[in-house]
Amino acid sequence: MPSERVKLITNELYHISDRAVGDSVIFKDDDDHYRGIFSCYEFNNANPVNIWHRRVQRKKEKIEQKSLAGSDPANSNLIIQERNMLVEILVFCFMTNHIHLVLRQLKDDGISQFMQKIGGYTTYFNEKYDRKGHLFSRFKAVHIKSNEQLRTAFIYDHINPLSLVEPGWKESGIKNPKKSIKFLEEEYRWSSFFDYLGKKNFFSVTKRDFLLDLMGGEKGCRQAVRDWIKYKSFKDFGDMVLE
């Protein structure tokens, strides 16, 4: 259930954030990021999900996909059934200790069910790292009521990883815009941004048509993020911010 009293209305859009309990690290390596993103695809299903599970080995195992182009969950042999989707995922970004999403609820209580289901990543994580207990806190939600809010959420989620190359950017601004833009456009793969730029990454996870139209296509998506990095600051995100 959400941690704030936001009514989740079917067919409406919401900006969602879910952090690790105690801000601990929940995605420690590439395999963890892949598994988390696969969970978003696999568990976006109102039906019971039957997945081929393999036991997590103590040694680090490599994901089957060898390249960025082959990382799409729809190509994974973990997927074995048609989905009856709970939500439409427009945007996602996975950080080391939290995730951001922009979701359209497709069924009554769909977002809450979806967030509960992707919490199943905890089973994988606990077994792999020999731990017990909850992994995620209670998610937060902001109702997106305008196109401007949606544009802001799109930008905010996709520039969130800048903390990895620009520590303190939220407090003191971005010191190296060129480096920050290169990082987001060419290096950070654990979000939907590559797919919005036309680079096939996790292209089956998101539904992008609506936002691409709103943002002015792939070129508009790229330019919106670049302009924010160059000319705006963290405070300009306003109530779209979910920490």
C-alpha cells in the first residue's frame, strides 16, 4: 500500500517511488539490476505468474543477455505466459537503493498490486545475499494531473542517476553539464531513457507512444533533458520530487 494517502484512480497517471528499507543497497551488480527490471515486466500481470526459477548460486552468475540490445525482458526465457497487465509503465529508473516509475493504473487497485508483486524481487535478493526480512519500504505516489507535470516527472526520473557522477548536484547544482549529458545518453542503462532516445534497451517494459508524442519524439526527449541540465536546478522539480 502507498505510504501517503493518495487515491489511486484507474486510467490515471502516477509518479511512484519506492526506497530500500534503511536506504540499504538493493541493486548491487548488473545481475540485480536486470532481475529488478525483469520483475517489472514479469509481474505486471493480474494473473498468477508462473516463472521458471533457477536457484541463485553463491558465485556471481552472468545474465544470459550479452549485449544491451539483447537485454529486453520479452526475449528472456523467464517469460512463459500472456500478461493481463495491471499498469502501463511509461517511465522507470533503477538506482542502487530506490526505484522511480511513472505508471498508468489499468485496473482498480492495479498500482498497489503491481508494487506488491515486484516486491517479489526480495526473494531473489535475500537468497542471493543470504539475508532475511523486508527489502522495500512503502511506496510513495504523486497524482499526475497535467501534461506539464508528466513532462517534469519524465525529466526528473531520467536525470536521477546524475548523483553517481555529480554528487551533491541536488544541493549545489550540476558542475559539468557535458559530462552529465554523456553519462545519461551513453552510459547509464538502468532506466527507460535509452529507449526514449531510440536505443533498444528494455523496450518491452515501457509503453512510450503517449510520452513520445507529448515530448516531441526522440529528439524532444533528448533536448528536454539536456535543457534541464543546462538551465534549471533541482528546486524546479517542485512537487514531482519523490525521495
